[in-house]
Amino acid sequence: MQQKIIYILFILSSVISYGQVSINVNPDKNDYSGKDVVNLTITLEMNGSEYNQQTPIRLPDLSKFNIIGSGSVNNTYIDPATNTVITQRVSQLALEPKQKGKIKIGSVLVTVNNKIYKTEPFDILVKDVEKKTVASASNDVYLNMEIEDKDVYQDQPTVAVLKVYSKNMDNFRKVKNIRLPEQDNINVHPVNFTKSEIDPSSSYGNMASQVLAVFMVFPNEAGYVEVPSVSASVSTYSNKNKIVSNKVKLNVKKLPEGSPECFKNAVGNFNVSVYNASKEKVEVKKPINVVIKVSGEGNLSDMELPKIVESPDYEIFAPKITSNVAPGTTGIKGEILASYIVIPKKAGDILIKTEQFAFFNPASKEYTDLGQETLAVNAFSHDQIMEAKTTVEKVNEYTNNFLETVNTPVLKTTSFKVKEKGKFNWGILLTNIAILLGLFITYLLFKTWQKKRTLVKETVPSKSLGSVAETENEIRQSLKTDINDYFSYLENLKDHEDYQKFFQTVDEMDSEVRNQYFQSSAEDFRKFLEGYKGSAVAEEYRTLSQKIQIEKYAPVKSSEGMDELLKAIVNLYSQISK
């Protein structure tokens, strides 16, 4: 009887030892500095197939931390020695401490088979936590960079908001010269620099706040990536102080495995197309313009574009890249055009192929392979194209060549070029003959007028030419442009946000003003101004020219920045053109 009891107890102890639930939490260490990340590993293990996890793992109060990353993995296997199903769930949390000192981390809870299991609370020690805002000026002005989504994929954007805090609202207008962060492992693209309305209440004491800028951050490597500080200047009448914001850590996830071989770094949602932008017939050894268009939204400005595949049937040259993009909700959206010069080497059907292209879509968390785009063109030899032309088309081509090469000072004949027509048109032929006769008669009249003018000049007494300075002044006055007309036109273009025409008009105005002083280049004009108006005006001209070029090629143009640029243009060119 005693042996049976011992045998039953042995069986029960075996069942208890192989059918159990355990949960524990382990930090990577107990003492942390202010820049360290607290990594917690939560392990739940259930030995036995009869155990069912009824609730997800419930975390303790983590309000004293910023959760900058998380991840989990599940493993299920059978112990060959006991034939027991073992289920193991491992979760990891990356935490950023908000305060220093001893911080208690409470119990982690989970319910399995109507029973609650929990871990024991424990303490960690944090030293010297960096503050979220950085004071840097005597007038109590703070910058803070806020990034809500800190858990992103590689090359996936996250939006950063830059705010300024101060107890004195008058300080907000003194904050200028915002410099966005620069670092090799991130790409930064501005969204806008428009200041928001002032918020009189904020989460930082009695200070008011204002949004200064919004920009996108594209991390291009996985792991923990730290976004550097944003800097700005606070200008007063007496001095100029520099202020910097806090730094933000991102948890950048690696892209999933199983990517196509043609995948490079495109993250978002895109489409690819290829077309022939040349309207003429394709001729052997004559260039055509083949365009690859990539459109969509994502890391459009930073990704590697598909190229045209080399072939013995044609020759290709480096493309000209043209972009038409703007900030979107999930990245940079718009289209990028890669214009290639392609020269066919043989007559007949030619297939121009692009490289295979694939991208990763963070929304669906899947890769999409768009494959290869193909453009079919039919190239003709020179003899074939000449044989296909009618007599009228040959006459038109001869006339157009004549009008392009012979141009009289009286009439600009290139404007009379005739476009090719697909069918015979007697009206065009008669028009060409009339134009040629008209040009011949005009030439005869012009030569007669020149002879009469020469006779009149010989009979009129010569007039005193005056001094060189007087002559130069008269020419300058005759060339002088009413600069105020340009200012009004530029103001109108700025208000309608026609920035392309705005900068074209600025270049035209600069050229007109330089012609007043007989200076062909900007560098010669700057040297002229140094002697004519002084070194201060010359330096102001050089600085303004650089500022115009920066604003001209900036991807996003703010109305405030364009206002300041126009004021600087009006101020400087009013002095120069006096």
C-alpha cells in the first residue's frame, strides 16, 4: 500500500513539474545614465498544451518613461524527453527615462486558464536624465522638437514638429534662422516654416508656445537613430543668441526579409512608366528623348530610380532629373522624371527596357515588384524617311532650312517656319513662294534706303560728340529702366505664388540694371559697385544673389521668406538704379 502511495505522488509531481506557467521580467542592467535606453525582456512560458493565454500581457505603469520601441516573438516546440508542448512568448520594450533617481517598475500581469500570474516589482537607478527642452538664452526662450511616431521602418518618414516656448510672447518674433538637423543616417525634408498662432498655455509651466516649423525625417539605417538638435537664433537690438532644441531617439525597424532582388531603397507606394517624348519619327543615329516617370508617395526624393538597361540596339546618355514633388501625409508625393537621350543604332523594331523596380509598402507591410517597363519604337533609316516624304514636304523642309539660316535685320524670318502636314496643300506652297518674293523685294527696298541715308549723312554737318563721360551718361539714361515697374510686377507674382515667373523676372531685372552700367556678368558688376557705390553695397549685392539662388531652388517656399526676399530686392535695386 505504501509503495502505491509513493508511486501516485511521483506521478502527480511529474505532472505538476511539466504542466506549469512562468512569467518574469529582466532589465539589461540595474544602473543607467541619462543617455541610456532601458531594455526590458518579458518572458512568458507555458509547459503543456492544456494552458490557454486568455489576456495579452498587461504592462505596469510606465508614465515615467517614453516607449521608443517594442517587439515580440512566439516560439512553440515539443520537449522530446517528456513529449510536452512548450509555448514561449518573449517581448522586449525600449524605454527612455523622463526623470532621474530610483524608479520602480511594477508587476507584469497575464491571465492563463482563469488564473492571474504576475511578476515581482523591482527598482532601477537612473542618473542625469537630459531635459526635453534646452534653455540657451538669457531672455528665457526654449526650443522643443516633438516626434510622435518614433517607431518606423528604414526609409519610412516620421513627422517632426519644432515649437518655441517662452513666458514673454514678444520673444517669438525674435526667433529666426532655423537650421534643420543634418546627419549621415537621416534625410530631412522641410514641410513648411509657417508660424502658427500663439498658444498661451502649454505643458511647460506658465509658458506660451508657437509652432515654428514642420519637417519630415527619413532614417536610412536600422537600429536606434538619434535625430540631432534643431538650432535657431534669438536676435535683439543688443546681441544675438543661439538656441538649440532637444534630441529625439527613433527606433528604426529593419525591413522584412524576403525582398525581391531588384529592391533597393524605395519605401512607400509608387508607379513607374516610360514613354517617348519626341514627336518626330525615330531615325537611326538621331537622338530621341525617352522619359522614365516615377510617381507616388514615400521616400520619393531619396530613393534610387530605375534606369534604362543597356543594349547593343541603342546608345544611352546620363539622364536629366526633373522633380515635381510636395510633402504628403505619408511621405514626399508627386513625380520624378528621368529624361534620357537615346540614339538608335539600327533600323526596325527596338525595345527600350528599364530596370526591374520593387518597393516596400509600410501600410500593407509587403513588397511589391512592378517588374520591367518596355518601350517599343520603330526606327527608320534616313533613306526611308526621305522616300516617305511628299514633294510638298520636301519644299517645306527646304524653305524652313532657308528661313533658319538666312535672317534679315528687317524681318525675323524664323517665325514663318512651316510645320509639316500629312497631305498635299497648295495654299502652303503658294504661301512659301510669296514669302520668298516678299523677302527679295524687302531686301531691295532696304538696300535702296541705305543708299539714300548715306547721301543724307554726307550733306549734314557733323555734330560735336562731347566728352566720353557725357556720351556714356546719355547712353545710360537711354538704357535706364523704370525699376518700379519691376517691383510692382514682382509683388503681383509673389501674391499669386507664381514663383517660377518671379525668379525669371528677377533675373531679367538684374540683367537690365547691369546693362545700364555696361557690365555683362554679376561678378564684374559687383566689382563695379564696390568702386561706384562702396564695398557695403557690393557685399549686399553678393549676399542677395546667393539668397535668391537658395530660395529659387528650395523645395518648399514660405510666404514669409518670399516677403523678406522681395523687401531685400526692392531695397538694394532702388539704391543701385538711382
